Amino acid sequence: MLREDHKRRLSEEFKKKLEKPVKLIVFTQEVECPFCAQTRSLIEELASLSDNIAVEVYDFVKDSEKAKAYAIDKVPAVAIVGEKDYGLRFYGLPYGYEFQTLLEALFHASTGETDLSEESRKKLKTLRKPVHIQVFVTLTCPYCPSVASLAYKLAVESDVVKAEVVDISEFPHLAYKYAVMGVPKTVINDKVEFVGAVPEKLFIEYIMLATSSPGYIL
């Protein structure tokens, strides 16, 4: 799925940026999952470019206990795991514009570091309640990766934040449930939602709103 010249560039980039090993854990199934085979193929191809990337593949049905352990509830799914599990998940085929989102998740999971501001880090440290971020994207949306990557950075920086990026075209029932009329659409704790790309500072404020007591004002 990757051109040879692209593979060469990625291999060089991985040598520079992957400091510690990363696991890409793929959940798939044989039937009723049109993009599962492609997702597995892409991830295995990517892993072949670096000794620091390992792949584990599980069947969503047969390995249900493993899926439960990683909180996987649909397929295809990819969990990006570094020295610890930061809660980074991608649902769908991470291709198109979202391929870059996957790469950035790899780098952040490998280093355990992000470029978030010190102010953002301080606010994240005040969080006491779990934060579940869902970013709904499409593979043809040029504005989606910035929001998706920011969600992943937040999860890397905070143990209480989990971030899922979902290709909404593969999960129409979620498009209906969350009334996704445009992308990127972000939903936090099923309580606060917004559409479009927002600055880091505002994203943090939406998280504070989602975890605050009634009466909190942005």
C-alpha cells in the first residue's frame, strides 16, 4: 500500500524519531469488515520499515478478552502502545490524510513526549476525572489530522485522558448517534462537542468543561 520511495523516506524518518519500541496492536475479523484486511496489511508494511515497531494481530471475536483489555469495541482498530498504553486508538483504515496522524502517534508513543505548551500541561495535571475524547474524521479531510493529533498529544500527557480517532465513513451508526454532519467533530465524555479545528488552548478548555461541575463557563 506504500510506494517504494515513500518507504525509503519513512525508514529514514523512523531512524531519527523512534527512540523506543512501539507496538501497533491490530484488531480485525474475517467477515463483515471490509477494511480489516487492508488495515492489517498497511500496519504490517509499516512495521517492516523499523526494528522499533512491533505488530500484534488479534481477532476481534476469537480474542475477545484481549479486545476487552484494550477497550476495543469495533473493528478495524489499531492501538498504538509505547512503554505504556497511553490510550491512543484509531478505528478504521489509517490512510489518506490520517496516515500522518498515525505516524505522529507512533512518534509520541515512542518518546512519551509532545510539544504541548507548559500551560496546557499544568491544566491537564489538575484533571481528576477520566476524559474520553472521540475525534470523528474522514480520510479525505485535510483539517482532521491537526485535531486528531492534538487529541493524541493530550492523551500522552495525561494518564486520565484517552483519545480515539474514528473514520466515521466506516461506522455510520456512530455518525447517526453523534449527529456528525461535518468533520472533524470532537466529542468529549459524551458531554461536550465541537466541530472544526480549534487551538490547543480552547481544546483544553473544552476538556475542563466536560469534567467540571455544572456552571463552569469557558
